[in-house]
Amino acid sequence: MIRAYRGELLSVAHDPRDAGREAVRHEPDGLLVVEDGVVLDRGPYAALAARYPEPEVLPGLVVPGFVDAHVHYPQTDRIASHGEQLLDWLDKHIFPAEKAFADKAHAEEVAAFFCDELLRNGTTSALVYPTVHEQSVDALFEAALARRMRVVSGKVLMDLGPEGLNDTVASGRAGSEALIRRWQGRGRLGYAITPRFVLASSDAQLADAGALLAAHPEVLMHTHLAENVHEVAAVAARFPDAADYLDAYDRFGLVTRRAVFAHGIHLTERSCARLHESGAGVAVCPSSNLFLGSGHFDFGQADRHALRLGLGTDIGAGTSFSLLRTAGLAYQAALAREDRLDPFRALYLATAGSAALLHIADRVGALEPGQEADFVVLDSAATPLLARRTAGADLATRLFALQILGDERAIARTYVMGECAWRAPRPE
């Protein structure tokens, strides 16, 4: 079935850091043609109108569906938990909440809410942490499959976790292998081997995670890196002979092109050089970094080393599911270090950049022909202040205002595989 959508189309398929303004594709009056959930054609309306009459008119700026490169669905109910930095926050707020995911009914209820919240915020693809429990992965994948979302996830490995939230080397391997067989490549789903972070696993489990990654070239590796100064110090104490935090992963075969490391805000120059050499990527999470008092990501350092970057909300340390809002915070985090994040580059990080980290850039992120038709309609008049700021403004100003002043209220519609999956309620 062919469907045509008319509207203002904007996408950024490549990092403007490298490609400049040539990376930006903009049709002020464009036509997006979808067949069986995949983009068939795209271009100026005037050039395509004769071939595709009577399109649906989309009321706003149309951008690719957002891709969240790092988020924790079991932490949804612990968003806005007061008073602690990372390690104490985990012990006080997060680990107790995650123990409840031993109950699949609870996991299913949270997963359904989480996926709906992603769609409400314009996020159609995500790399997601579950918990150590196999059923937490099943619940998430079932919810994503029902909504036709593109989600990558995998059972958390943590044999040094607290009681009720840990596994063993053997059970972690067996559970991961079973889940890979059950879910990898099913629908739009993908698997990620997921050590919680280096402090949560024994050397034996980290080595086994590296072996598991080597045995499954179709899956990703997803974990945390250099988020908080106290965490970094604890890693240095545990691995006194390691060159730095990244080296603690590298010795176990976990630093590869398929690795996605969240945060990376306290990286050594050696780590950056190794990340570039390996092709591993970093999911930048400015909201949670600010909320937990961890610091600000160094975009200047990352760009000197040409690191692969994406953007993550990191719920529940992150305080918003909105990647629009997260992009605005990334701008502020960059400016705190006297770097300037262009709004088009911020859009790239929230779409094609994150898609590249997840190795799905051939499928989503740029609304190019052959890609899956996930897209979002942004309303630059969603609030009185946004409407006032963007009235008569050029594209860059409107996009920047949406990132700084916008949030889920600016999402007019979310489309998955060419079909509307969420629509803002109409005012009565």
C-alpha cells in the first residue's frame, strides 16, 4: 500500500562536524512517499505531486523518529529521585526498584507504559537497559513488538550485584544465549550484551561477556563508562594495573565497533584514541549527568578524536523522555565547556547519529528511500512561548527553539512504519 505525506521535511543523515551543511536535507514543501512501511520516494512536492496525488498534509516540521541511544526502562518509576550521586543513587533508589522486575506482570506493566511514553515523545527506536531478570527482557520486547518499534536490549549481567539482583557467570551466559535465540532479529528487535558496568561483574563474567560478544557478531555490547568521579575512582581501585576505565573493559574484549558506552564524561586522551581506533561509540546523556552532579560531556575532546556520538535520555537519572529536551541540554552542556552545538548537529545526534551507534542507520534516522518510515511531526506553536519565539523565524532558529523550549508538548504526531502511532489530543 502506498501513502503520501506532504509537509516541511528535515533530516540530517551525516554528522555536520564532518560533512558540513551538505549533511542537512530540507524540503520546505516536501512529499514523503511510503510503501509497506518503507520510504519509497522523497522530494519537493512540486516535483512529485503528479505521481502521488491527494497526499495527507502533515501540520508541522517533519523529522525522523528520534533514536534514544541509552535509556533504562525499569527506572521509569524512579525518575526524579532526590539527593544522591551515582553510586549512592543506585543503592538507595535504583537497585530496590529493579528487584521488582522478578515479577513479569510488573515488568509488563512498566514496559507498556515506557514504550507508550517513548512514542508520546517522538522516540521510535531505542537502546534500552532492562534488569538482570530474563522476564524483564521478554516484557520489553513483547511491548516493542506489539508497537512495531525498533528496540535493542539485553539481559543485564551483574554477578556482583546485591542480593535479589544478581546472577552467576553460568546463569548470565545461559540467559543471554536463550534470549538471543528468542528475540534477535524478530520483527524490528535486536540484542545487546549488557554488563551493567565494570564494578557490577567479576573478572570471570566480564571475560565471558567478551566471549559471548565474539560468538555473536550480530549483537551489540551496551554498558556504562566514566560517568562519575567516584565511580572512576572505584574502578581505578579495583583495576590498579589498568591504564584507565576503558582499559578495564578492553582487556576482556569488550571494546569493539559494536560497543556503545553511555556517558564518557571523564575520559582520558588515551581512552578517546582507543575509542576512535576501535570504532566504539558514546551515548551522550546530558540530563542525567546534570541531575546526578556528574559533570558535562566534553564535545571538544570528542571531536578532536572524531568519536562516534549519539544522544540518550538515560531515564531514570535523566529527567525527561524527550530527546528534543535532551538535545537542548546537550547544547548547554557543550557551552559550559565553551563548545557550540549547532541545532542541526543536535538533531543528527538524536536521529541518524544514535542510529549509527546502534548499527541501524541503514534502516532509520534519515528518512531516505529504502529506510523504514518512522517520523515525527513537530509543532513549533505547541506553547504560547514557542509560538511567539518562532513566529517568522528561519529554520535554524525554529529548530533551536524547539530544542531549548520544547518537550513532549511539541510532538504533534509520531509515525511508526508509516502509520500514526501517537497523536496529540486535540484541545476541546
